[in-house]
Amino acid sequence: MKKFCALIIGLAFCNIAGSQDIPIGTWRTHFSYNSIINLADAGNKTFASSPLGIMVFDSEDNSLTTIAKINGLQEGDISALHYNDNGGQLYVGYRSGNLDVITDTEIINLDLTTDSQVNGSKSVNQIFTFGNSIFLITDFGLLRVSADGFEVRETIREIGSGREAVKVYQGVTLGDSLFLATEDGVLATNITNNVNLADPNGWKLFDSEDGLPGISFEVIFRLDNQVVAGASGNGLYIYGGQWTKITTLENAVFKKARTLSTGALIIANEQLFELDNTLRLTSLANELVSNPMDAFKKSTGELFVGDQLNGLVTDFQGSFQSLRPAGPFSNDVFELNYQSGQLFAVPGGFSSVITPLRRDGGYNLFSQGDWESNTSGNQLPEFDDVTDVVDQRRLNRIVLASAGFGLMVINDDGNVQIIDENTAGSPLINTNTSGKNLIVPAISGAQNGLWVLNYGANTPLHFWQDNDQWTSYTLPSRFCIDMVESETQLWMIVDPNRGGGIIVLDKNSGESRILTSTAGEGSLASNTVNALAVDRQGFIWIGTNRGVSVVTDTFSAISGQVDAVEPIFENRPLLRDEEITAIAVDGGDRKWIGTTSGIWLFDPQADKQLLNFTEDNSPLLSDEILDIAIDPISGEVFLATPLGILSYREGATRGDNTHRNVKVFPNPVTQDFQGTVGISGLVRDAQIRITDASGKLIWKTRAAGGTATWQVRDYNGNRAESGIYLIFSADDNGEETYIGKIAVVN
């Protein structure tokens, strides 16, 4: 067990997702809360969990805040919630089997799995309290945890048929009895008088002699001092000494049930029902309740529903409304793209064998600290599996690419056009006419047009000019899946399933060449290439499944000998044993390299490691990095993972030839600030000196692009004393200079 003490007062969590900039050296999450799986009622607060975090709705001020790993939760993949009114504590269960306890002042992480001897799934399916115990309903049975010291008192496993471990879906108490809905049927025991719950002899498995079939039961609840259990495809049974079948929802597929003072809420057949104490069933239908996952009803009658598509749905103000923090419409991310001062996130896409993923279409846009979603069937026509996006500001439009539907042009005036094999003048080819299989894996904006890949076509590359004229290119391979553009060339990744390597195209002559791991013909670390990036020197950085290669002599790429180099770090090829998944270059020409085991930041030459983030030392919920995009103005680095988007602000931005709008933040620096001061708007790679008022040198550094950082310490590591400090900035020639001030108040 470990404790994480957070700055939490009365469960008022700080939510910085909607702020425009975050401090240097800090994180923020960009999760979707459109899919709400579990709810907990805490009076004027409602806790609603998505798989990745918890949304808190306060009905007193209508505020929405979020709690995630960044706030102190030990992980993602939340599977159960329960609020204990007596202790004022929120219990958070995970699919891993772990438990968090959230109080007014701290988040307590309970590691229940490291020393566990349970094999197989440990997922927590439900949490409830009885007396001084917290009961965890799990995939292997039950855990009883003390509510004061949070110690595991009993592991209750071998209580199923044949005294084997049994998956338990739900539990309910009635008087001194505990009833469980399990995969083996309904079990019951006495829960008081210090009964040993781990003793299989203390449990009764109801059978046909009791009026109950020996099949899996998924839901169980109280109804007017009786117990009701439900089995999918078989219906509901009520217990009064003997089980009796109810002629209600006889063929339903049950998902969850919750006891009310006047009856129960039942989720079945992807619908929400209320069953009152007289066994009258009412459908609680609304267009916003499309796929309910959990629900509760307050004593005053307000209904709260966790919906898989529409977030937290409630009628607390009369009519139904959907409550969601700003965020993407889903946590599926295929690609991130930062352009025109905005982050575009698209869900994708295609699989490793280049088949469409069949994900809902549209795109997400992050701008000025807020998210906007545009989805198929809502703002846009059907256009699934979006792979890429280009913002063509000069034409007042954006263009989306799809693994199946071709291209979509969205004009600022709202006009939308789909470009596919049936569009007049379009050279795009659907290589499998049995369905929507026109796969455009990537597009890239150019000065006067758009580069378009058409996977599998005889002419797999096209340039679509602003005047709607098309130029098509044949290539050494028809199976390119991604590309980046340098000043005079286009570099493309060849599908590893089709031979792999990369293709380079001379944009002026149209000549092209394939580069592979063969000496003189590329010398790549591997033919399995996953990522490409161009740095400030014009070098091509290539991420493979066996580390990183760099093409430094791009002028010989078309006709000369090409031997990529492998940067050396710690006396061996850079990340040689890592699967490289993404590479991005920040304003300081530093290299952000994503892998399947975390993300690294290296200096411009990649011979010095600056940062390494994993699940263990950061808010990342997954070590697998799918893509990286960087805001060149703020230096915020956006990371796409299989479990959503997070971002980290580093001290590197794009620099210019002059100082422009220099900003020092924060200024003044107060005693409670223990972070990093950022100085932005500097001339590119400026030399920085910080002195006290008398001119004594306190610190010197070099800007990373247009930003320099200061830890508010001198060369000895001591905190700078209160006073006014001078900032001197100059380029290497000493011609472009700037002088500023910063105040330190301790």
C-alpha cells in the first residue's frame, strides 16, 4: 500500500485541461468522457468514471472537474466506483484488481495485486460497504478490506460450484445475508457474527430445488425487502424463501442493476428500465440514453445515467442533457497533427495489415485550450477511418483522408465534398470494389497543393494542385503508408508487409528510389520503418523496429550511394533494441522519440538523453506511443497512446532571427513556486546570462530554439534570494540582443 497526498480540499480537483498554456515541466490530459461506465452518488456531487478517469459534477455550481492518474490515481482502466456516505470516501476499483480511496485531503493507492496469489483476471466489478468493511466483487470472488486501516481481511475465492473460484458480477445485502450473482448461479451466506466468508461450507448455491436454474446470473438487487436476480435470456427471479420467476424481461440480456428505495433500475438490452415495488416495469427512454452503462436516481427523483456514447446524462434541471468535460469524441487516436496553431487528432485508420479499423469518422480539434469535435453523422456525412488531416488556410478549408472513403474537403462556409474514385477528374482508385476500400493512408500539405498517397494503386502518389489539376506518379512500390516532406524531396514509408524500406522522390524531376537495409542502398537499421521526421539541418530521421537511422546526405538520395548512420548513445546504436513508433523534432532541434516502452527526449545530435517518460514515472497510462505532435510556439508536446492523449510542456520553441514578444513566466516568482521559469520569444538558440542587480553572474544557459529555462537557482544549486535579476540574451554574434528583468520574492 502507498499513499499519494494531493492538494485536494473537499474533493475540489484542479482541472487545467481548459487553460491555454500549462507551466513548463507539467502535464495535462486530453481524455474523452463521452463513454461513462460507472456512477457514484455523493449528494450534491456525482462521480462518473470513464475507463481513463473520473468526472465530478457538482450540482450546486454546475461545475465539471476531472480526476486521473495526473491527480494521483494509480492507473487507468477503472472498472468500479462506490461512495461511502458514512466515511465521505470514494472507492475506485480497477481491472487490475487494485483499489484507490479518495478522501477530502488525499488519494490512497492500495496495491492489492503485487503480492496476490490469484491467477487470471482480478477485475473489480462492484464495490459496496457493510459495517466496517469494504467488499470488492471481482472476477475471482470477493475481497473484504477494512474501512479504517484499508487492510485485506479476507480473500474469498473457492465458493463456486465444485469449490472453485467463481466470477462474481454483483452482490447485494438483505438484513444479515449477502447474495451474489455469479457465473455459477446465485450464492448466499450470513455476513454477520464473524462468519468466515472464505469457508466454502458457509455458502449456499441455489439450485432447481430452490426454484432457481443453475446458470449464470449477471444482476442482483433488493426490491421491497426481497432479493431479485436476473439471468440473461432467462429472466428475473424473486426470492421469498423460495425463488419465483417474474414474467418481466424474460429474454433480456442484463448488464447492471441498482437498488432504489422505491424499486430498482435495470439496464437490459441496451435500455434503461425502472421496476417498482409492485413489479411494474417502466422504460426510461430518451434520445441521449443510447447505450446506458450505469444509472441511479436521487431521492428527489433526478435521474443520472452513465451512457457509453453521450457521457453523463441527467434530467436534474428538467429536460435531459449530456454533461461532459471538453475533450475528443473518443480516446481512439491514429494520428496527431499540429498546424495553423491547432492540434488535429484523428481516430484512424487502418491495421498493421492495412485493413480499415471501421472507426467512426470525423476529427478532433484542440485550439486555445479547448476541444471541438466534428463527427460523421453529426456535423459531417459518413466518412469513417480518418487517417490524416491538412489545414489549407490559403483555400479556407481542411482536407481529411480516410482508409476507405478517399478524401473529404470541408470548407469554412460549411460546404463538404468527398473526393473518391467516382469524382470527375479524380485519379484515385478503389483497389477492392467490394466496398469502401479507397485507402488514403496519408496526405501532406505543400505550398500550392496537396500530396496524396493511394495505397495499392498503380500510380500510388498524386499531387493535387490548388487549381484542381492532378499529377500522378509511379513509384518503386505501390504500397506506401506515410510520408514527410523536405525542401526538395518527399520521403515515404513502404508497408513492411510489402517489403518495407523507404522511398525518396525528387519533387522537381519526379525521379524516385527505394532505400533499404542493404549497404549503399540505404543501410537502414531495418526495413521495418514506422516513423519519419525532418530536422532543422534537413537530415531525415528514420524510426525502425530496431532503433534509429539518419540520412545526412540527402543530395545523394536519388542517384548516389546512401548509407544512413545510426546515432551512438551510451556506446551503442541509439535505442537499438527498441521498436520506434514516432519521431518529432522540437523548436530546439531536439529529438522526441516514441517507442513501445515509453518516450525519450534527446539533444539535437541524439547523443545525450534529456528525458525519458514511462508509465512508472509519469502520468502516461500506456508505454506505447502512437504519435507525437509539437506546438512550436508554446513547446507543448502532445502524445497519442492506445489509451488517449496526454501532453507535456518542455522548454523548447521555434526561434526566429530576432527577439519577438519576449515573455518571462512566471514573473514575479513567489515563494510557493517550485517549478521552472520559461523565457520565450528569444532569438534562435540564444546565449542567456542571468545576473543579480550588482552584475554578479547567477546562471547561464543556451536557449532551446526560442525558449530558455531557469530553475530559480544559482550554480551551487541554492534558491535565488529575493531581488531583481537581469536577463541578458544574445545570438552567437552578439548582434541581436535583449535585456529583461525578473523578480524573485521569497
